[in-house]
Amino acid sequence: MHNKTLSELSAALKAGEFSSTELTQRYLSRIAEFDSQINAYITVSEKQALAAARAADVQIAAGTAGPLTGIPLAQKDIFCTQGVKTSCGSKMLDNFISPYNATVIEHFNQAGSVMLGKTNMDEFAMGSSNETSFYGAVKNPWNTDKVPGGSSGGSAAAVAARLAPASTGTDTGGSIRQPASLCGITGLKPTYGRVSRYGMIAFASSLDQAGPMTRTAEDAALMLNCMAGFDQRDSTSVEREVPDYTANLSDSLEGLTIGLPKEYFGEGLDASVGKAVEDAIAEYKKLGATVKEISLPNTHLAVPTYYVVAPAECSSNLSRFDGVRFGYRCDDPVDLEDLYKRSRGEGFGSEVKRRIMIGAYALSAGYYDAYYIKAQQMRQLISDDFKRAFEEVDVIMGPTAPETAFGIGDKSDDPITMYLSDIYTIAANLAGLPGMSVPAGFVNDMPVGLQIIGNYFDEARLLNVAHRYQQVTDWHQRAPAQFK
Ligand code: GLN
């Protein structure tokens, strides 16, 4: 049961092979048995899950079920969920129960899916290793001494360890694609504006985007069908029809032009990871695609630009956590200033504080032009690189991450090295483009991800390109031995 994809589960539920209640119970018992080894969940919402499963079983029996009715899912703990704690991986929100649901959660509820629980993540989604969570590090199911990637590490590990058939993540600089790559699953960051950010706790508002984390591209299409769409409560969501993302999955790739940016294959890329990516490209040639070397000359500006823009926006977004309205409040404040200082000082972890300080500095009157304005200009150059590239090619491919999962603790004392984990993913966020990571092999028994970047709103093509590859390879079907 727990090795089936979403589409297989959906068919089995409709055929009456098992009920949603039985399926949900299976996942809950797997979580109870295995999650102490992985730490993928912050909260398991057993009672609500079983109630939702019972409701789904009624719908299935009545013949009114949709593709996700009765399907258990794990939700990143960044999405507000009414009645179930939403911590965002932080001490600050350890006591926060949202009075409303994020739009993404509403969509899944309307589709009749079942929320198993909320997944672990880096504190306020800041990190690439899931070590900054207030709830402790998440372990990679392929090797529990290694990180699962971040910030959606709990969501990725839950899917890889078969503790959920699929999950959601959010991606500000790589947080869906990089953990998907490190855990050997499929992850999709949609175009900025495709999925509503309402009720998704904001990190860097101009970069944040939610998307599916699944075993297969077909499952990602099913999830995106449910997640995408205009939302009048999010002024940055785009009013544009949502196609059926499953419709063109099997289209031929004959005539597809793949761009390979030379900057993504240079110094810093682990040679074995590079080899796995080249093997994947060779598969694409067999499928009828042609390959063209391209250049994204401003790639080297992506990480420095991101580490001005993202902290600047986070320093503003996180100013709402002041001990007055939400979350943690210090004991016995002597006055208002003491309340602010100690609530924030005690409630935030060190990575979050580092970002707030960098951001406040970059936005300060004397430095705004030198840092923030400059970063916005660099952001434009990075977008222009992609614009030129997409005049010549249909999709861009390369590695998702420069190396496979690293050891827990290996980079935690060196933020700059940690920041380089997202060197290939960040540019797509700065430009607002959609990107995917697809399992493409193993190096020393750890998964490697192939990244596919598409033009604006070209998610259907990304999914088609990923699905065709998954029809001729089986990397996405492998499971870590002890979690099969
Ligand atoms: N790792 C990047 C960071 O630490 C990206 C995080 C994300 O995409 N949420 O900011």
C-alpha cells in the first residue's frame, strides 16, 4: 500500500481495494514506527486525519470522489492550518494555532485529501540542511547520518521514507528542489504567482513559492492541479487559467531543445554528480531531444544577490513577531522595549537572527542604495540571462545541487559554505521561473537530482519532460532499504 504512487492509490481507493481509513491508518502506524529515526514530522494530526479519511470514504462510496479524495498528505509546517499547530520550525511559533487555513490547505481540504501532519523544516524556512529547526535536525532516509536538505527537509524525508505518499514544500531559494534532490524524490517549484501564498508564513515575499514534493512527475501534476490558481487574497497570485497538468505528460520529446548552461557544470560541481547529470542528458537525446550549450553569464551573482534580497525581505516580514500578537513572549517584561527585545532574542534562533541583522543593515537609510538597490539591479541581469536563453531553448538542465547529501553538522558552523548548496537553484527564484528536481542516479548510495528549469508558466512542459524520463528510468522508484 505504502509503495503506491498517488495515481495508483487513487485508483485502488476507487476500486475498493482498501479504504481511505485503512490507508491513513497504515501511514499513521508507519509514522509511529519509523519517524523517531527521521524526525520528519513536527505534528502528527491523527484525530483530524482519521476524521477526514472517514469523510473521504463516504465520498468514495457515493461515487463523488476526485483524484485526491482520501489520499493522505503531509503539509510543510509553514502553511497555516486551522486547529493544528503551525510552528514554521520555530520556538517563536511553538504555541501558535492558526485561526484559519492557508489557501493551499483549503484547496486540499476541498479535494477531500487527508492531512497526516505537519512536516519539519528549517526555522522560518532559512536553511539548506534542516538543522536550524527548533524541533531538531531531520535525518536523510538514505543515510541517517546525513542531512535531507532544506528547508523542506521534513517533507522530502517523509516521502522518501514512505511516511507520506506526497507532501508540500516551499521554495524561496531552492527549498523544494534541493531536498528533493538529496532525498531522491521529485519536487516542483512553480512560477512565482502560480500558487497562492495566502496563509503561508512569509520568508522573502518576492521569492517564496509553494509546490509539490512527490515520488513521480505524474503525482506532482496531480498535486499542482489542486494547488495552483488565482487567489484574490494574494495580490501576487496570477489570474491565469490552470491547465490540467496531467494532460500532456506523455507527449513526445522529439524536437525539444535543452539548454545546458556552461556555468552549471564548472568549478564546485562534484564530478560524480556531474557524470550522473550527463547520463540523464544522454537519455534525453535518446528520447529525441537536442542539446545546446548556453551561457547564463550572471550566474555568479545569484548567491550574493539572494543574500541581500532574501534577508531584507525577511527582516521586514519577521518584524511582526514581537511578543505582542503572535507566538513566544518572554517572562515578566519590565516595559515594552524589554518585551520586544527579549521575546525576539529568546524566540528566534541564530540563523534567523543573522538574516534579520543582515537585512536590516541592507535596508538602512545609509546602505539602501549600495545593497538593496544594487541587488535589485543584479536580479534584473539574472532574469535577462534566462530571457535570452529561452529564445533559443525550451528547457534548461543541470544539477540541482553541487553534491549529494552532506553529513549532519558538517556545514553548520560555516554559513557561507551552506549558502553555496543553493548555487544552482537560487537564480530561478530571483527570476520567478519554474524549476523541478528529478531523481537521476546515485553517488555512493546517495541520490542525485537533475534540475529542469522552464519558461514562465511552462509547468506542463516541465512535468512532461520529467515524466518521459521517468518512463525510461527507475531512479524515482528506488526506496531506502530500511523504509521499503
Ligand atoms: N537555503 C536557502 C536559504 O537558506 C533557501 C531556503 C528556501 O528556499 N526557503 O535561504
